[in-house]
Amino acid sequence: MPTERELSPLEMQAADALRRARQLPIGPSRNDLRQLAIGLLWLHRNGMLALEQARAKTIASHDETSRG
């Protein structure tokens, strides 16, 4: 059985926003919290992608300088 991974701070904030949104009646306040959660998850996912791309560039440039 796989173990659960620890959530990032952005993921925890998104989950909290969704929990609070579920407690509200349908309307603009509920929608605002849902949109906040979606934005936080977007930042989490795209932030990780940008970090991976930056690391790949760093590794590639390091490899080029060490070769010649």
C-alpha cells in the first residue's frame, strides 16, 4: 500500500479554501473561495514545473562548461 505524501503549503491552503467553500451557501462568496483554491493549485503545479525547468537548464549549462 503506498504511503501518503505530505502536502505542500499551497495544497493545504487550497484544501482549506475548498472546505470553507463547502460550508457556504451557493453564491459569490462560495465561488470566490473555489476560485482561490483553483488558483493556488495552479501556482503549485506551474511553480513546480518552472523549478524543474530551471534545474534542467542549470544542469545542462554545468555539463557544457565541465566538458570543455
